[in-house]
Amino acid sequence: MSTFPLPLQGAPHRWASRLIEVLLTPLSLLLRAPSFLFLAALTAMLLRHPDVQCYEIDRVAFGLLAISVVGGLIVRRERSFLHRASWPMLAIGAMVLASAVGRPFDHETWSLLASKFLVPFTLFHFAAKVFRDEKEQRRFELFAAVVLAYLSFTAIAFLAGAHFLIFPRFILDENLGFHVDRARGPLLQAVANGVSLNILGLLAVHAYRRGRFRNLWMVVLLFSLPIAIVATMTRTVWLTFAGSVLAAVLMSQKRRWLAWAGLVAIAGIIAGGIFLGNSRELSGTLADRMEEQGPVDFRKAVYAGGWEMFWERPLVGWGFHRMPAELPRYVTGYDEKVLYPHNTYLELLVEHGLLGLALYVWLMWELWQLRRGAIGGGESNFVDRELQRVWPLILLVYWVNAALVVMSYQFVNGLLFTLAGMLAGQQRRPALEHAC
């Protein structure tokens, strides 16, 4: 689909037709490259700078992706994709939009709304259409491996103090984000970085099992992953990573490959221990993190204040992004003007009430159900039965860490809902093939 010929006759008409074809060539290219645009959008979400004008690059990339996918559906006369999970997404989207519509010029509110709900929900539906064939799925698989390598390298470089190797440089800016003393990556938050490493690590093990990257490069990557996880200096990330590795080994039907991956992970942990043991400063930091009590006391105070807010408006809540400004009035012992709940579920309960939390639980239940059902496509596809078995672990990693941080990180949400959309799309294929 490189041209759009028009039935025009004569030289002037031919010149006009040619001009129109040239003008429409960029659109033609967009329609032919949805998977590349999808991965470019995820990359922009991962690397966007939070405090300069170029941060809008992720919105531009997402807009180009939308044009490509929707335009392709129109040209091919395909129906839009809907899944059972689409209904709670639509309900949640309508609720948060109705809550935010009274603040049309509050940029932070709309940015968070897009990062938490609108963009991930849209990526779910786009992924089902874009990553349908083996070629597109392999592109995503390679993308996931490259991102894992980048995040692991960045985390280890931070742990080793090799800051000159870290890119982009805003990761080191103390005035941006949280946890400047930990390996937080471009997400600028250690838990979000750890969740990304954990999910991408599970996908890397899945790729190794399929024989896609069964080479020294993948072994080195899996070997370095535990060290990168340790570098986040976050106890919940450590525990969920250890649990997910153990569960993946026990659940796999082809335990030989996952057992090797487990051994590599253990070797990486040992290497990390030796590395830390040889550095008094780093080992002291690790010990401090294990014994640190301040964050626990702070969370207790914040959770108690959030619970008080909930009981004042239990049914429909306070409204989207109202909690940070109101929470300081309910928390004693801290002088901050803005406080964050550090818990995705508490924030949902306070801002959207029991109704909002019920809709979110419904959505998560539908995503959980993706572990079941027939999978279409060939046996060599990235989305296969084994990925379905890994999917509950990916969800559990997300859910456990969401209890200790608000999942407002666009890349993390986008990655999770992209995988969900790929699973949902492949489950729909057998029914479509049977109908044909």
C-alpha cells in the first residue's frame, strides 16, 4: 500500500494525482509500520524527560501509533477489537474522565489520567491488533530483551558508582523523581524500575525456553538481572523477584530450561553478594535498607490518614488526583503540603470509592482470566501456552508492588496492558479462524 491512485485523466489530472500520492506517502508509511510505531511509543514512555518541553514526545509517538492502527482498521475494513476486559476499562475511563473534566487546564491531572488509565487501556486494544503474527511478536520479544539489558546495565552501573555510563543523564538529577540514592532507572522510582526488571526478566526466561536467545548474551543478561534487582535497594522488589523465580521453576512443564535459568539467577545473587561484600560502603547501604524503619512508620501514618478520608466519602470518593493535596490534613507528624498514598488500591478507594475499587477488581479479574483459553497462531509464536502459565506471575509481581507504590508509571502500565492485549488477541484467533 504505497500509493493511493485516483481515476483522473489528462496531464493536469495526472500531475494532481501524483501530487496527492506524494502527500499521502507519509500516511501510507504509517499504516504499514504499526509494530515499529508501537515499540517506538513504549520507548518514548520509558525515556521521556519529566521536566523539559520534550516530554511531549511520548504523546506524539502515541498519536502516530493511533493513526497507524485506526487507519489500518479503516483501510482493511476490520472491526475494532473488544474483549470482556474492555467493559470495566470503559467504565473506569468514564468515571475518571467525569471526575477530571472540571479541571481542563490542570496539566498534571490529565497527564496522570493518561498514564494510569487512558494510554494503557488503549494499548491493550492496539496490541491485540498489532502483534497478531509471529513476525510482529518477535519484534516485541527482541524489544523486551533489549530494554531488560538497558535497565540492568543502568542499575549495575549505578550500584558500581560508574555514573558516567548512565543514560539519560536526568536519572542522576536529585531534583527529579524519588529514590535518588537507589537504582531507579529512567522511571525515577526504584519500585517501578524493579517491577519492570522483574516482568522483563520473566519474558527473557520465556524467550530462552523457546530457544530465541539461547546464547551467551542471554546467559550474561540473566546472570546480571539479580544484581540489578539488588541495586534497587527495595525490599518488596527483592521478595517478589525471589518468589517469581521460584514459582517459574516450579510451574514450568519443561523444568530443564527454567531450572537452568534459576541456577543462573542464584549464581547472579552470589556474584552480587561477593560484589557487595568487597565494598564496605555498598554492604553498609544494603544493611541499612534491611533495617530501615522510617519508611514503614511513614506508610502507617499515610495509610491511617487515607482510611479516614475514605470513610468521609466511601461510595464514589473524592475525585481523581484529589488525594495528594487533601491527605496532609489527615496525617499527623509530617509537615509536607502534598502527600502520596504509596498504595494503588488505597488511592483507588479514596479517590473513586467502593465503586471505583470494584471496577478495578473486575478489570484485574478479567486480566487474570487470560491465563486460560485456546491460543491461536503457530507453536513458534511468542504468545503461546507457556506465556499463559507465566502470565499469573507477571500479574502477581505487578499487584504486590502496587500495594507499596501508586502505579502511575506509564511504561510499567503500558507494558502490562500490552502483554494482556497480546494474550487477548491470540485467544480470539481460534474463534475467528473457525468462523472463516
